[in-house]
Amino acid sequence: MASYADVHVRICAHEIIKYDLEIKALVQDIRDCPGPQSTLMELNSQVKEKFNRLRIRIQDLEQMAREQDRETDRLAIQEETESQRKQMLSNQTAWRKANLACKLAIDVTEKNELLHGVEHQGTRQRKATKESLAETSSNITESLMSMSRMMAEQVKQSEDTIGTLATSSRTVQETNEEFKSMTGTIHLGRKLILKYNRRELTDKLLIFLALALFLATVLYILKKRLFPFI
């Protein structure tokens, strides 16, 4: 990471790194989660909260980049912001994959436990098992629907993030164009100033020559009138 003079920028960048590491740790916990569903839901709730905080701090870092006076600092912070956004998208992808793997593992475990129970129970217990299977299937369906909604939400957030990146890229390009235009104007102004300076020098020289000619003419006339014999 680049070294920034603004202490607020450094604090914001450190918080982004902290949230990124916490999200990675939670994703690994989800990947290793043996169940039950309530534990998985609690882990997902924590991940959502961390992502929300991370997204806010990335937006704060982007705003700080716009407020920088030096071009080098602004570009460095914008580059860091874009890098953190890409890392956040990568974490979201890892989160979705970990959820899928965990849900499948929990489903397999629950089905195996149900099937094992069926083999060692009587007719009455078989009926209860069927009801439990139906409830489990309903829970699985509900979990899959919830996961589908969550993935749709993450896709929308990813699209918003990509849109923000595109806007930032256009802003950088427009700023560079403005700097180029200002540079051309400065060069033109410098040429005009040099031209006017040369013209002012020429005008002074012509005035001096005209004044010298006038004085010479006056002296000549005075000489003829006052000293005609010379």
C-alpha cells in the first residue's frame, strides 16, 4: 500500500484491511461449518455486516481521493480504492461458494441421519421420519430460495460496484483531459507574453530613435538660426 500523508486516509485504509481479513476468516468458518442451519445463518449475518462496513469505508476512501490537492496522492488513493473493490468482489464470490458447499454438506448429513434412523425404527417411527423428511425438504427449499435471493442481491451490488468503477474511470480521464487543456493554455499564454515583451522592447527602441531624430532636427534648426556662419 502507498504511504499517504493524511492520517485519515491511513486510518481508513487500515480499517478496510481489517474488515477484509475478518471477512476472509468468516468465509473460512462457513466453509468448515458442520451445521446446523442456525449456525450457518448466524455466520452469514456477520458476513453481511462486515461487507456493509467494508463498502462504506471504501466509499469514504474514494471521497478522500477526490479531496487530495496533489495529483500523485489522488491517483495513488484511487488505485488503492479500485484494488480494494476488486478484493471485495473476490470475497463475495468466495462467500457464495462457501455457502453452497456448506449447505450441500449439511443437507447430506441430515439426509444420512434420517435414513439411518429409518433403518432402526418401526412403522410409527417411519411415519415420523417421513414428516421430518418433508420438513427437511421444505427447509432445504426455503434455504435454496434464500440463497438465490442473496446471490441476486450480491450480483446487483457487484453491478453497482462495477458502475462506480466505470464512473471513477471516466472522472480520471476527464480530469486528465482538463489538465492537458490547461497545459496548452499555459503554453499559449507564455508565448503571448514573450511576444508582447518583444513588441514592447521594439516600441521603446522606435520611440527612442524618433526622439533622437527630433532632438537632432531641433539642434540643427537652432544651429542654422543662431550660428548661420558656422
